[in-house]
Amino acid sequence: MANASELMQPEAMSNEMLPRLYTVNKIYKDTHDTFTMELVPSDGGPAMSFQPGQFNMLYVFGVGEVPISISGDPDRAIPLVHTLREVGSVTSALRQLRAGDTVGVRGPYGTAWPVTEATGQDLVLLAGGIGLAPLRPVLYSILFRRRKYGQVVLLFGTRSPGDILYKKELQKWRSRFDLDIHITVDRAIRPWRGNVGVVTSLIPRASFDPMHTTAMICGPEIMMRFSIMELVKRGVPEDHIWVSMERNMKCGCGFCGHCQCGPLFVCKDGPVFVYPRVKELMNKYEI
Amino acid sequence: MQDLGPYLKQHPFLAGMTDSQIELLVGCASNVKFNIGDYVSREGQPAKRFFFVRHGRLALELMTHDRGPMVIETLTEGDVLGWSWLFPPHVWHFDVKAVELTRAIAMDGECLRNKCEEDHELGYEIMKRFSHVMVNRLSATRLQLLDIYGKRK
Amino acid sequence: MDRDASASGAQFRISTEQIQTLLDVLRNHGYETVGPTVREGVITYGPISSCEDLPVGWTDEQEAGKYRLLRRNDNALFGYVVGPHTWKKFVYPPRQLLWRMHKNNGTQTLEHAPEDFPRYAFFGVRACEIQALAVQDKVFTGSEYQDRYYALRRKDNFIVAVNCTEPGGTCFCASMGSGPRATRGYDLAITEIVRADEHFFVIESGSERGGEILAELDAQPATEEELSYAARRVERAAQQMGRKIDTSDLKELLYRNSENRHWEKVAKRCLTCSNCTMVCPTCFCSTVEDTTDLTGNSAERVRRWDSCFTLDFSYIHGGAVRPSEHTRYRHWITHKLASWQDQFDMLGCVGCGRCITWCPVGIDITEEIQSLRDSEARQEMDVAGAKE
């Protein structure tokens, strides 16, 4: 039984709830409801180092905090990049910021995508909607050390052509010979001539060897569940499938209790999980 | 005339059919090509044929009065287009347009219907495969219906 | 200071007057003593400086959804169990300022919250509450991240434990392995004896610093008879408890019953009022409030207690993950008795009975577990019957 007097010296403990101030270097629109912010530390000190899949708690003066995945390059600490979707009061307030404004940052928190563990494997990245943002750091990491991986496939599904994130970057990556990118939308009007259909329909014909594949999926939970079904149908072992979960978070470090999914704290046991660990939870309602 | 047997055999939809069954199908088959912008079908027109897509991309469109033509789905290499030929009144439910140069094997609906009536083995194999395609399409369409990327109000 | 190693083992006897001396000694040593006191018809925890502040001669009558104070026919100082307050309000307060931020000519600066916390002495801590403090220690300082404020507040706590000689109406600490006898985690432990014409306390120290304080009291060695009487009284309290939870496979029981129709039955009664989470000594969920002052130049972030029973607890853009009442109840009880074990290697419930007493509709956590077990037994019987 823990004894108060045996605690690690409290004075030496860091204060997880104190934000670090970052300055907005750039902020620009991606699509009609998503935008990207590039941040640098306000005190000119070193920026945080992070792993793909981790997130920060971003604070806007007087408004509040939100957990947002880091969507920049892990090998380039500055600037710190976040892509956000405007869905509530805090994200809307963040949207109103301009270069020179201040943002409070706490993090990085959470578990990472298995980028190192997957060396030697074929990689399938499945992104749904804004789910491409937490996966982009994986792509940066892989391309930085491309030879360590087999075939690399990105399957990206979103609502409509106007919702395609990182358009220019995707077009640039498409021209690479060592990267397979397939994009699909749920609905389209002309002049879209690309795929229309759910992202899961891209899985059966994607080019990868199921026996030596690591899959990383990020998107709405339904999309993740159905993608997993298709991957398993193709023979990808369940323990080679990774997902990123999302829950309400007030602290990001395991104290507030809001992010619990069964016994798991999505903020510190996740948000990236290997599928078998969350399989039962994903199929239970209102857990 | 080109023997389409080998091309039919290659198409994923027909995987597992016997050579003699493929021969039966050849009798109803013809080789077709659609240029970008060509309409494969129009909504309401008689559905006389269906297609095994070999190469390219076809878009299923529905015309809406307020947003113009909406693309609901695209089909590509390995897909099969059209099941309205199976059941009366045999009319197309969509406009289908080639958005890329597309090559396909067209199958005469009436021809194949007659052969299936005569040869129930063949009929069962064809029905099995179409049912599977429909099940998958239905699943996918349901997901599309949910508008999972849309913002909740 | 290691409380376990310094337990002297020796037990002494002190008079009721010495309790007052103890309070004085603690004050002289710079402690702010808080303990049980009667306020607004309940026994709460507040500042005490003299014996008169204690609920002398009071007892509490508790049942599911019921609490009232009654006069005893003696002058026992500790003749009751636990009320709606818990010690967590001193180390993990309901509202805690985290920081302030100030805007000045376009630059923002951070002002840390003050860290001048009082040195508390908790006077009259029950065994279940000691266990509850240990549970919260694990939550706030025993995991990946530590809560600095909690650790600072908890650092110098002086604990005077009281061994219960009478169980409360809703107590079930015995079956949870957390009482009624305090075995660790205290500086001093007392057992009150009121019999015939005698009223005294058996006292022992559980730490070096407890021993130092004890040395300033007029303590006589306790006799064999006194010690065995005290031990028997505490043992009897364990046996007289009217409730229990069979904790044998509690985790598996709750995990495999997530789809049990029983939860919907409980939900018909549960008001999701969150009383249970507020009175529970181990509940730790919190939320944050961000505000600005009228000028808009100063912002403040405050942490406050929250409850998993609220509808927006699990809200993510567009909706709550747990909109139904029954899934919120299911979450609370599963967390308390099952998930907690996976998260912190211990049970989250200490058997204090508060959630039973303070539930307005009298939902009883021990009954709910028994209902789950019964429903499983019924299903097995159905299957067995079907086989014949």
C-alpha cells in the first residue's frame, strides 16, 4: 500500500497541467472545414520531439483545450504542425488565430504507430476523413527511411472531392514509384473522375502481401471496423492491425477519467492500439 | 473473330467456372470499348447487356435536379456492371459513363438468361456470383448512407 | 518515513482527556487538524481543535437511501462511522486553481497556482478511508504521470486512525479486505473502549513520527485484557456487517456481463444524480473550467470534480458515447470493481457504504453484484433444464 511519506519528492514532480506557450507561425485553410497550424515555441527554446500517432492538448486563451493529433514530420521538430477540423467552440476559436498569436500546448501524449516495429513489412495505411492527419507523420517517417519497408499503400476515403486533405502533397506523393495511393470519395459531382465508393472497397485489390503486412487505420469508428473486416478477409493477422481511438479528454494524462474505453485510458494506453486489445470494446455499444 | 474465352476466364467474377460453362458464356459475349465521356447506359433505357470491366473506370450517376449528376459509385478493372438484365422490367437504374478509356466484355442479357433457364447448373453459378456482388455492394452502400465523415449537428 | 517499519508494536492505554492533549500536541507541531464534527444534521469533516468539536455521544443510523443522527446512551467520541464527506476533499479538493494566464500588449504569460498547502492532520480516519487514500495515492502518484498538487497536499499528512468497534448500517469493508481494523498507513491508531464505568482508548503508533507524538502523551502500557477486549470488539464489528461483496472473480463477472439485461433494470431506478460519485472516497474523475475575467486580459483554468453519470461526460463532437442511463451505471460499477483492477492493480471500492446510504433511491452496489451472480445462476439452470 502506497504511503504518502514514501512518495517521490512532490517538489520534483512536473506539473502536467501547465501549458507551454507556442506562437502561431502560419495558419491556413485545407478544406472548407479543416485547417492547419504551424507552431513554434514562444520562448525560442527547443520544440518537443514526438512520435507519429501522439497528440497535444491545445489551449486557446480563455476558451478551452482540445486534444489534437500531431500531423507534422517527426524528424523535423520545428514547426509543430496540427491539422484540425472545426467542430466546436475551441476548434473554432483556434481557426480565428493569426500568425503571432499564442497557443498553449501540453504534450506530447499517447502511444505511437508501430513505425519501427513494422520495418521489413508491407504497410497499408487506411485513412478516413480527418483520419489522414494523424497518419501523415507515419508517411513522413516511412519516406525518410523508405528502404526499410516493402510495399507501401495509402488508401484514403473521404466525403467528397472538396474534402480531400493535403491535396498538393498527395499529388506529389502519387508521382512516386515506391508509393501506392488510392483515393475515394463517398459521393461526387462532375468533374470528379476518380473513385467513388467507400474506402473499404479499395482494400480487396490493393497491392500488398497480407502475410507480411502491418496495417494502420485511422478514421470514424465504423470505417475502422469495416476496414478491419476487409483486411482480415484478405488474411492480414489481427495483431498486425493498428487503430487510433478517440474519446473525450480533459487532461490527456490519465487523471480526469473521461477518455476511458473499458479499462483503457485512450490518452495514455492509446490512442494507438493493436487491434486485439480493443477488439471486444469496439464491438460493444456505449462502452 | 477473337476468341473471348481466355479473357472471360481471367475475369475475377468468373473464377471457378468450368471450361464448358465459359464456352457457353462466350456465345453471348462481345468485346467493347468506351471512350472518355461515352455513356454505357442511361437511366430507364432497356438493360440488354451487362459488362465485365477489364480496364478503365465507369461512373454510376444519378441525375438530381438541384445538384446535377451525382456520382454514386465507380467501377473498375475486375468489377461487373449491371444486374438489371436479370429481372424484369430489364431497365437501367443509372446513367453509366466512362470517365476513363474503358475496355469490357459485354454480355447479351437475353442470350444468357435463356442459357441459364436451359442449364440450371450454369444458372446457379451465375446467380451465386451476382448475389455475392450485390451483398458486397449493399454493405458498402450502407456505409456510404451513414455519411460517416459528415459533421453531426 | 516508513510507516510500516516503524510500527512499534507496543500498545498503550490513554484516557479521554488525553485525546484533548493529542489535539493540542498536533496543533503545537504545526498541523491543521481536521476531523469529524456535526454540522447540519450529518457528521462531516472539518477543522477541530477540541474534544467538544467531535460528535460526542452521537451515532449514525444508515441504510440504503437513509441517514440520520441519533443520540447514544454513552459519551463515545467515535461512536459512528462515515458521513457524506471524505478525506479526499482535503488532498484532492472539489475546486482547484491550476493556473492563470495574463495578456499584456500581445504577449501572454503564465502564472502558476500558489502551492502553500496546509499541513493536515486527519483525525479519526477509518480503515476503509486509509485504504481509499492508498487507492487515490496510486491513481495520482503511482502511474505514468503524477499529480503534483495531490502529492504536495498529501506529503505531510498526519493520520490518526480509528478502528471501528461497531459497523455502520451500510458498511461492507470486511469483505473488501479494507477494514474494520487499520493495519497500515497511519501514524497513530486508536480503538475506543466504552464499558461499564470505564472510557479509555487503546493507542499504538504506526510510524516514527507517530511515536514522537505518542511520547508527548500520558500513555500507560495497556493490559492483556484491555488489548484482547479491544481486538474482540473490532473483530465483532467485522462479523456484524450486514452486507458483503464476494470479490472472488469480480473482474471477470463484470466484464462478461456487459450485455446483461439487468443493467436496464437498475437504470429504471437510477437518476444519474451522481451523488454516489461525490460521496465516494476513491472516485477521481474531474473536468476543467476555463474562464476569463471581465477585462478579458486574464484567463483562469480550474479543475473540479466531475462524474461519469453526467450526459456530457463522454461527449465527443456530435454526441455522447454513453447517452443511456444504464450504460452510465454499468460504466461506474464496472470501473469501480473491475476495470480499476486492470488499471491500478487494486479494487476501486473500499466498502465504506456511502454510495448506498446517499443514493436517493437506495441502489445498493452489493445487491447489484449479487443480482448479477443470481442472473448467471438462473441462466445455468435454464440451460441445465433444457438439456433434460
